[in-house]
Amino acid sequence: MHQVRRVAMLSLHTSPLEQPGGGDAGGMNVYVLHLALELAAIGVAVDIYTRRTAEGQADHVQVAANVAVHHITAGPFTKISKEALPDFIPEMADAVAAHVSALPGDPVTVIHSHYWVSGMAGILVAQALDLPLVHTMHTMARVKNNHLPQGQTAEPGIREDGEQQIVSAATRLIANTAAEAAELEGHYDGCEQRIDVVSPGVDLKIFKPAFRDRSRQLMGIKREIFHVVFAGRLQRLKGPHVLVGAAALLRQERPDINLLLTFLGARSGNDKYDLEHMIGDAGLAGIASVLPPVGPGQLADWYRSADVVAVPSSSESFGLVALEAQACGTPVIATNVGGLPRAVSDGRTGLLVEGRSARVWADALASLHDFGETRADMGRAASVFAESFGWEDTAAQTILSYDLALTYQYVAPPGC
């Protein structure tokens, strides 16, 4: 039986209630919400803390039995950039610590922070309440800066320094993959004995391979179309422009491919990345379209309507989009970086591509177009592969990390 009855999660820079695919909302939002729901299902109450961004926001939103989102007041009642949030870390930490202390019922026994801003606040909260801190990075500045694409601004030094402090102070660190665990060790001198590898999950009740033909009809995708879908924030890191470049090449060299690109997402923060302008300049009007982010049910239909889902990121700690698409029976083409080699089985459930040149991506797309039987085999294998990534497994492994945090709250594990 696990030791933990109640946990406080910190997701201060973005709320799990927000729609993923735009602004600062993405895979981490999905992760926090689904992990909380599965923890509640096995008897752990979860209180999620996020920063209030509007004056009219409710103090408390009950998402499900034993899962609540609390809006704490720190800084202005508006969304502010992630770069400005460090100024409010002490204020956020004080507000969270005060709220956790006043919670009725079972006491919180573990603090679990997500992303570096929450981690910095989490250090202060854990110290104030004398509780262990478990932290999940999701992305890391030094890793992103090592794979910095042309035209993208480097992550600031304050973030690198903050992440270094979190690695030193956290009782346990949760990494999405063994590769991320190695990055924590290599870039931040993380202690191997304090790092737990826990794979994210996928909602297999929503993301499933059934009714692919119906989904295609629902989205208006004709039988002869080779449909490629991108889902995520429209920013250089995620690489939708890579697909625009690849599509422009295919239009010139392979007019026999009846290509259609669908981008589901919105710009991230103050990013001036203008995908629609790029599409127009590439002469792809009518071939590529940009649509707003959608909820899980509709997103699953888009995945099922696709022949291929593309994930051309320059850096990913895991890549939930790749897993969701595969759960729907759709093969994935992804950049061979970060956690994507864990999320995609190269040659079996999709293709891993070296680099983000338009040439390499055009060739990868053409290969899956030309070999329809291989593509169908990959889709079948993809849905089976994704079945081993249920959120219930993520929750069970996370509980083990919490228990270790309580065991080693005051004494470092051997080897650290």
C-alpha cells in the first residue's frame, strides 16, 4: 500500500484547464490533468495550483472527485510571458504554502512541481512546509539550447540556473524517458539514484483506431487525398514550417501526390511565427490550412482522418502527440530527438527522421505515400504499441516515486 494520501501539484505558468495547442498550453497540460485523475482513481487526492490570470476566475474548480484546481493570486490578473514569471516566484510560493497549510481533511505529504517556474516555487513551498519535493522538468533549457533551430531565441540563463537549483534541491526527479534521465545527469549533474523514469500515457478510451473511414468522411477528406496532420503550438520549436518546406518540394517534384496538410494549433505567447504567411509564400494555398486547437474527441477524429501525423520538433521530452496519433492507428513521422525515439518505434509504427531539412522530410512523406501497405501495417502496429502507455501505469509509477521521496526526505539515497 502506498504511503501518499494527498499531493499538491504545481503547474503555475499554465493551467491544466486550458486548451492544449496554443499559448503555453501543450502536452504538459494534458499530463498534469490525466495524471491527477488517475492518481485520484487509486485513492490519492490531488490539489493542483496554478496562477490566477483573470479577476473573475473561481478560487476553486472541482475537476473530479478528489481532483481540484486552485487559482492562487500572484502578480497581475492577466496572462504574462513565461520570461516575466520568475519575478513572482516568491509570491506564488507564499500563496501556495498558505493554501496547502489551510486545506481541510488529509494533509498533503508530497509537493510535485511541473516545469522550472513551478519547480523554483516548489523548493520554497517544500521548505516552508517541511515536505519532500518531486519535480518533472517536461523540457530543459540546456537541452533546448543544444538543439536550437535557426531563428529561435535561446532559453535564458535564469532558467538554466533555476533548473540547476531544482536538480540539486528536489528529493526526486521524474524523467519521461531514459534519454531524459541521461540529460538530467549530463547537463545538470543529476544523481542517478534520485531520478525515476516514468513514461507519460494516453487516454485509450478517446484515442483509439476504430471508425477511421467515418473520421475521414467527417473531416471531409476524400479517399484519394494523402492527408498529413500536425497538432501543436505554432512555433519554430515544433517545426510546422518544416512541413511547409517539404510540401513545397513535393508539389514541384511529385505532382502525382494529392497532398493535403492540416495544422491544428495556435501561436505560442508573443511568438511572431506566422505560419499562414509561410504557407502563402510557398504557394500552398488550398493545400495547407491552419485550424484552431480542438478538444480530445475531435482531435482523435483528425488523427484518424490522417494518413500520417507529423512531429517535426527540434526538441521533445516525450511527444504526446505522437503517442495519441499512434493510439488512433495512424503512423507517425517524427524527428529523431529527445523522447521521440521512445514514443515512436522506427520502421514499425512510423519513421524517425534525422534533422529538419525540407528535403529529408519530403522524402520521408513520399516514402509513406508510395508504400500504402507498409503504411497500413504501421498503423496497425502503432495502435498495439500505444496500448502499453495507459495513464494508469503512469500514475502507478509516479506513486512509487512519491513513496521514495518520503523514504529519502531527509537522507539522500545511497550514491548521492
